[in-house]
Amino acid sequence: MTDIIASALAGPQAGHSFQHAYITADGKARARVALERLRTLWFNTGTLCNLACANCFMESTPRNDALVYLRAVEVEAFLSEAESLDLGVEEIGFTGGEPFMNPDMLDMLHSSLGRGHRALVLTNGMRPMIKCAEGLLALKERFGQRLALRVSVDHFRRELHEEERGSRSWTQAMQGLKWLDENGFNLCVAGRLRWGDDEPAMRTGFKQLLEAHGIDLNVEDPKRLVLFPEMDEDADTPEITTECWELLGVRPSDVMCASSRMVVKHKGATQPSVVSCTLLPYEGPFDLGPTLSGALGEVALNHPHCSRFCVIGGGKCSG
């Protein structure tokens, strides 16, 4: 598939790719994506995490607060703006870091669910989540299946999960999954394709793992078991031109930035800002300003993640 895209490009790109917002290294029109509908509004709750994973694209660790904790009042302001703009938001997503380390996490969930949205939390399922057990149970009792939790289990083999997340991560993650399942939560799992397994093998492996732990999850449903393509900024990947849509059979509306935006708050900033992509919170060209109203335009696919993860890989963070 990469060769097919490359055929739409002329000439070598090494060292010169992803430099200009409007054209590729060899002068072709760079693909751009318009926001068709704000289906998912993401909030990055902060980069602090209880883990320091080997390949975390957010660089989250117990010490990295490059993105500081969002406060419930800040989330409320964006939820209100989204309603006033009538953007058709269906889902509110929360990612981090580890969202349950944010002291306002339960309040932010209550605000989102109370406005009638679905809420999706990306979590490692470990101790910070379990510390919020009482509040989570209360939210589930009130809002039911509109609250979904997606637990990161990078691979069905313990040694590979722990290669990414550390030697103490597996047992707690499986305990968290078991607790969510036993208490009837809307549960999803997220794995990664970084070790070279094909998707059918991953789904079979996860099926066996979850069944062995008595966890009921339909692994054939891509929303229940999400398998993310690997992201490596340094690996060679083609720039996406306007010609590539037809060559790949992919539509601009299939790409995440056609239906989502994310709110972040940088350390030292006086207010949060809106970025075009959950994968690019630190990249200046993808920062669209402090309001949703100013973040509704087109996005140039001017980053390797746009190519490898979204267009070629077909990856999506939303539920």
C-alpha cells in the first residue's frame, strides 16, 4: 500500500518531508481534511501518569506535567461552547496521562454525562482507577452504558505488555479489567500492533486471554477490541497528497480530524487550547487556538502520524 501511495509522489523525500503546510516535498498538493462534524470532543486531562511506558507518544510519566491537569470548570466551558455552536457532539473522550490521577476526573465525567453525551475514558485500569471505584459505580448507576472505559492491554502476552508498561503493570491491569466486567461497565480494550502480529492473530490471542480470566468481551467487534497501528515519527512514511484519497480508497471524512478535536492545557499557559488531533498535542501547527469556534477549519496532514497512523493505518481513537 505504501508503494501505491509513493507512486503518486515524484522524487526522493528523505529529510525533506512534512515541511510545508500546503505542498509535499516534491511540490504536490498536500491533503487537507475539513471538520465535517465534531462527533468527539476530547480532553487531555494532563500528562502525569502512574507509568512510564517505553513507547508513549504523549511521553507521559509520573513526572511529566507538560500538559497540566484540566479543571472541571474549564471542561464545563468547552462543553457549553460546543452546545452553543450546535456542533452535534455525541461523545466526550478523556485521555492522558492517566485520567484518573486528575482530581477533577469524576466531576468532569458527571458534567459530560449529565449533558446527555456518551463518555469514553482511556485508562490503564490500574490503581488510580480503582481508587475512584465508588464514584465510578455511582456514575454507572445513574448513566449506565453511556459511560465507557477503554483499558490499555498492549498485547495478550504478559511479557510483551510488560515490555511496554513495566513489570508490575500486568496484574493490576487484569484486576482492573475483571472489576469493570464484574460490575457491568461498558468495557473496551486497546492493544497495539507494534510486535508484528497480524490482526486475526491478535484477536484470537485476546479472546483466549479474556476467556481465561472470565471476562466477557466480543473481540471481533473493532470498538470492543481496538488495535492501534504503531506510531514512529522517525520511520519512513509517504506524505499524503490529494491524489492519495482515490489511490487508497480512503475518504477525508474517514480521518480523525474530520470529526474530532482535543482540548489541552500546556504548563504555564493561562488557558487551555484546542488541538486538531489526539496524537499531536505538542505540535505548534496543530494548535488551533483557545476556542472551539476558532478550531473548525481544515487541517493539513503535515505530520508522519497523519500518514502512518490515520490514513494508511486507519487508526481512530474515538469510540
